[in-house]
Amino acid sequence: MRTFVLLLTASVAFLAYAESDHLSPSSPEGLRKGGTLGQTLPAPPIAGDPRELKREVRNYPEQPPVIPHAIRDYQVDKNFNRCLDCHSREAAVEAGAPMVSVTHFMDRHFQVRAEVTPGRYFCTQCHVPQTDAQPLVESDFKAVDEVIRASNRGDR
């Protein structure tokens, strides 16, 4: 019983210390700046509507294209894929949307199937909505064309 009381007292003391400002100055910042682990701050505003932006150029071969329209509240699950309402073979022409790539009809053995294969069915595992959001971390990424030009010039 004495051990239980000692542990309970220590726990209460630690919680009181943790809730004080003692931990705030030394707590690391995450990707959302300006707060600490114990603080709750409002989320930043959602980035701009992708339809207001120009089409993105792909940075390397086989890069999945970004989605140039909003997809909030789209249903994409094992029962239904809203993307295929416009991007399926049957609907693409009438919708004026690009058809799903032929690679999406290939199974893991590269056999072409009549329907989008399960490995390519969940669009947002590779495709993301285009937006004007600022990067969360710095990056020195260079498109493949830049890398090739620099290599041909002898830059490193």
C-alpha cells in the first residue's frame, strides 16, 4: 500500500510539472511551427484550390501526375472509386478527362486485365491533389532534366 501511495504521489507531481511551462522552451517543434507538444494551436488554412493553378510538369519519368482538381469527399474504397466516374475507359471521352493509364490495368505479372487492378485501384496512394501549399521542409530536389543538363555541362 505504501508503494502505491508513493507512485500515485510521484505521478501527480510529474503531471503538474509537465503541465507547467517548464517543458515548453525545450520541446522540439514539429512540422507545424510555433507550438510545443503541450500546446494546441489552430491548424493552418487549407491551401488554394488546384483549379486556379497551371498544370504541373512531371519531374521524372513515371512520376504519377498530380490531380488538377479538388477531391474532398471523394469516395475511394473497396466498394466504389469516384475517380473512375470520369477517368475510366468508358467515361473519359464524354467527361473530357484523361483515361486511366494502361499501366493501371496490368497485374503484378504484367498481364493486362479488363478492369483497373487492385494494386492501382486506390488512386491517392500515388496521386495527390495539386495545390499552392508551401513545402513543410526545405528540399534541393532537381528535376531529371536539370540533372541531365548539369551532367552534360560537367557540373556536379
